[in-house]
Amino acid sequence: MRAVGWAFCIIGLAICLKFTAAYRAVGSDFMQDYAAATALRSGFPIYGDSIQQIIDQTVPGNWHIANNHPPSTALLFLPFSVLPYPIAFVALNILSLLIVTAMVVASFRNIPINPKLLPLALGFCFCWYPVIYCLGTGQSSVLIAGCITFGWLSLKRGGQRSAGVLFGIAALFKLFPGIIALYLIAQRRFTSLSWMISAFTLGVFLSVLIGGVEPWSEYVHQIIASDMEQWNAFVLNVSICGFIERLIGAKTAWVEPLVELPLIARTLQLIVQAGLIMWLAATLNKIKGDQGVGFSLTTVLMLLISPIMWAHMFPVLIYPVLLLIALQTGPKKRNDLIAVLLIVALLSIPDVLLARFLMSFYLPNHMPWYTALLLTGQTIGLLLLLCKFSAASRDSLEIV
């Protein structure tokens, strides 16, 4: 088993390095963060035409990219902006691979799972579609996953301050990890909560100090609404909100819904989000001395209720999935373990390739809603994972 695992590691690393080399000169999400950080460092606006001008001057090729991320993201990418773009892209991916390795190793050290499975788990992660997806797009998802995972492990060991700082940094990359604050409140981890708020506030203050208040005003009043209009119904949005929007929302360039009821769709999204948040708060309040189930439940729900969520964020599920495998291991739990493997299979669906294949039947027209249902496998996987952790929390299946 170890030999197979190490073989997977070698194959996975080769695939990751190949994707890194191939996509360092291709238009990617990293371009917007690199250009935004360069603009922030140079005193230019981090939104609008200046981003395209920086990309035209610093990145080979003809790529049309806009910055849709919070101003604090540009602050965190400042170290990468001092490097030439191809080198910065490679540096980000190498850092991401190191973080994935550290997350798997740290998870095995904190979860009672057979250590002989470590090479196999690590090799699987290197070959896992969401990890490769993240590397190919140059996303910050693994960095966020590392902050959340190591924040939880620090919290588990009693390091409330370091945990809060890591959670705050995760929220500076993208705002959706802010849901972790609800977990800290429910578990009475107020020291960690205060450090999380302080780290986030400091990051926002530094971004304002360098770039001014205008970027945050533009992000809140314009960019968020633009993101929702453009990407909420996108076929690769794996959140519950994306599913609702594609089914009964406004007709977009991606999908023709069953019925066009945009107001009802947005209202239903808010109701579902609010209902799930209240359910999570009530569930977490009942868990005393959480050893992983409650936090994993929070992590999975975080992905489901975010208005826009992509599969490249799934590396944050490495610890929860390994924890669930440990919980479901035993002679009388074979069917439960098979269910976990089914969930992993659903989360591993290569949605970009599948979406391109399905769209090829309809171009230049929209994909109908019933065809878009074939792209909901990852959303179903997240829902099943949520159900598994919900059952584990009810049955008090906590491990030390």
C-alpha cells in the first residue's frame, strides 16, 4: 500500500508540475491578484482599466482580465507582485503544494487513522482534480485552506490566538471564511474570535492605508453586485445558491432556467442561507468540547451557502474527509465507508471538462436547465458530506 501511495505521489507531482509549467503563460485567476497587487504597490487603482494595462505590460499574450476580489487580497499578494509574472505563478503553486503536503501530514498526526495510508492520501491529493484545478487557475484556495486547517489544529491544541490570526487571514483572502466566527461564538472561543476580528481589521486597515478607502467602497457597492450578476448562475458554481439561480433565476449567458423568477430566486437563496446558518448555530451550541466534527460541519456548510463557490476550494475539505474516514472505519461500518468514498468521487468530478463537453451540444445557445443538472454532482457531494457530519454530531461521534 505504501509503494502504491508513493507511486501516486510521484505521478501526482509530475501532473501538478506539468500544469504549473503549462499555465504560467495562460490567462488565469492569478493574473487579477498579481495585477491588483502590482497596482496597489504602484499607487494605481486596483479596479478598472489600470488592471488591464498592468496585465498588458507584464504578462505575455493578449488576456482580458478584471479584478473581482476584495482589496485585502491585493495586500496579501504583494510579495508575489515583486517577481516576474511566470516566476510568481510558479512560486504560488510550489507554496500551494507544500501547504497541501503539510495539511495531509498534520491531519494524520491529529486523526486516529492508519499511518500506512499517509502516502496514499498524499498521492491522491496531488492527483485530485480540485487541487490540480487550483494550481491551473493560480487560485489562492490552497492558501485559504491552509489557514483554515492549521487554524483549527491550533485551536484544537489550545492556541486560540494563533488560530484567530489564521482565520482572520483566511477571511482577508476571500470573505466567505468569516462564517468561522459563528463557530467560535457557538463554542465560546471568544479569545480566538477577538484575534480573528483583530487580524481581519488590521488587514483592512493596511489595505486602506496603502490604497485608500475608494477600493473598498467600489468593491462593496459595485464589484459584489457585478460578481453576483455574472457568476451566480454560472454552471461551475457548486453552491446551493448557484443551483437555485440556474433553476429559477434570470436567464444568463450560461443557462436557460426552468422559469425566470429572479426576485423569487434571490429571496429563496437568502431564506436557505439564513435557515442553514440558524441550524448550524443550534447544532454547534449542542456540541461540547468539539474535536473536529463541529468544525468540519462548519467548513462544509461554508462552501454550500457561499453565493459563489468553485471546486478549486475543495482542498479545505482534506481534513474533514480524513476525519470522516476515521469515524467510519470499523468492521460494522463498511457501508458508511463506501458512502464516504462515493462522496469523494462526487467531489472529484472534473466539472470544467464536463461543462465544456455539455456546452458543445448547444453552442452558441444557452445550456438548458435540465442539462445543467448533470453538473450538480459536486453540490450533491457537499450535501451528503453535510449530512454525514450532521449525523456524526447527533451521535456524538467525536474523537480525541
